[in-house]
Amino acid sequence: MNKTGPRIITVANQKGGVGKTTTAINLATALAAIGEQVLIVDLDPQGNASTGLGIDRRDRNVSSYDVLTGSLEIEDAAVATAVPGLSIVPSTLDLLGIEMEISSAPDRVLRLRNAVRAASERSQSFDYVLVDCPPSLNLLTLNAMAAADSVLVPLQCEFFALEGLSQLLETVEQVRASINPALEIQGIVLTMFDGRNNLANQVVQDVRAHMGDKVYETVIPRNVRISEAPSYGKPAILYDLKCSGSQAYLQLASEVIRRERHQRAA
Ligand code: ADP
Ligand code: MG
């Protein structure tokens, strides 16, 4: 179905614990569930997306490190998951050293982009590639932004939600001005919302006031089933489809698809 290569969505926020990995995994699962071929690239040395999709650390013989160093083609570094249609390029702790290793290479920021493009040229293509970023605006995140069509930003519903967002958006601007002029903001998703908390309601209002229609209508609730799912090596959508968190991620997926169609047509 992809005549134009995959749509590449980078899930980024330099803060940790805001829901990047949870969003990447569940969005990817929702897309795979409607028949898309989806690849997650785990670019966080912590490897939470890999663990959360049931890829045990001991079983990681291939990784995103191999892709970035050029020793493996991306499709050869992808492993199947329990979700039909969803595979992942796992991460290993080797990634911690990548910055040092490739920092003097002229193409250091373009490693992921070139790997994805090369795969498309071999027709080893996916409909969607989702990149799960580390909690940092480092070379890994820059690789993810350079490769992407769009950036999806999870923001936790807490007091400091907007703090740091301007720095992230500035980085997107810089990437756009230099290596990836077509980069868009897919959207901002508010996560871990607790409606009983007045502050959370205030945060939702503030973020919508500042960021307007960049913010998805869907708000992801705080939901214990979501936090349990990774310890079973499953996306929440597989672990408990009916829970409020899974339902919210399905709704988010439909918004993402709508925006992708719109951006692709533009
Ligand atoms: P990040 O990738 O930004 O560091 P994670 O997706 O790993 O963030 O989420 C941080 C922690 O919060 C994880 O333990 C995760 O299971 C939990 N979590 C994420 N989203 C929710 C949610 N909607 N409800 C409850 N717990 C959540
Ligand atoms: Mg993470």
C-alpha cells in the first residue's frame, strides 16, 4: 500500500516519564490492528519499548545500534513481536556509546534517515515507522527528527508540562531549517490525565490555549492497566483492550491517521 515509502513519526520529548514509549507502543499496535505494516525503532538505550513489546534483553542479537553504525540494514535489525504486522528494531545499551562513535562522521545526523530510505529503495518498506526517542535532545533524537515526516509530542498533565516544550519546538525548527524542511508537528498528546485533579484540568486548558489545534482532542487518562501492561511484555491494547487507556489510544490513532492523510495530501 505504500507507493511513497513509509510515514515516519518520531515520538519525542526530552523529559523522561511523560508517556513517549507507552504512546509509541500503543499507537503502533493500533495501526497494526487496522492492517498497516508498522515498525518501531527503539532509539532509547533504556530499551523500554523493546521490553514492553516482549523482546527480552538477552534475546536482542540485533539492534538500532547496528543500524546507526551501518553494520545492518534496517529490515535485518527488525524482529517480529506478538502483534501481527508490528516489528521492532530493539535497542541495546550499546546505544549509550553511539554519540562518541559517530560524532565526527559527516552523516552522523542522517544515519537513520538514510537507513529507512535505503530500505524503501529495496522495497523493504513499511506503512508506518514510529521512532521512540530517549529523554534527551541528543544525536539520537536528532537522527529521529531528521528521518521523520512528523513529530508527535506526549506531554504529561502536570504543572511543568509546558516547560521544556519551547526548547523541543525550537529543536524541531532547527531541524527544519537545516536538514529536514518538510518536518511537521504531528500533534501534542496530553497523557496521564486525572480528572479528579484540578491542576490536571488547568494544565489541559493551558496547553490548549498555548498550542491550539496542535493538541489532539484525545486525552490519555491515567490508568493502572497501562502501567501494568509492560511487565507482561504486551501493549496495553493487547493486555486489556477495554480499559480506558487502551480506548483512548485507539481514539488517538484515528486522529493521527486523519492528520497523516491530510499532511500526505498537502
Ligand atoms: P517515557 O517513554 O516518556 O519515559 P513511559 O511511556 O515509559 O514514558 O511512561 C512512564 C511511566 O508511566 C511508565 O511506567 C508507564 O507505564 C507509565 N504510564 C505511561 N502512561 C500512563 C498512563 N496513561 N497511565 C498510567 N501509567 C502510565
Ligand atoms: Mg521511554
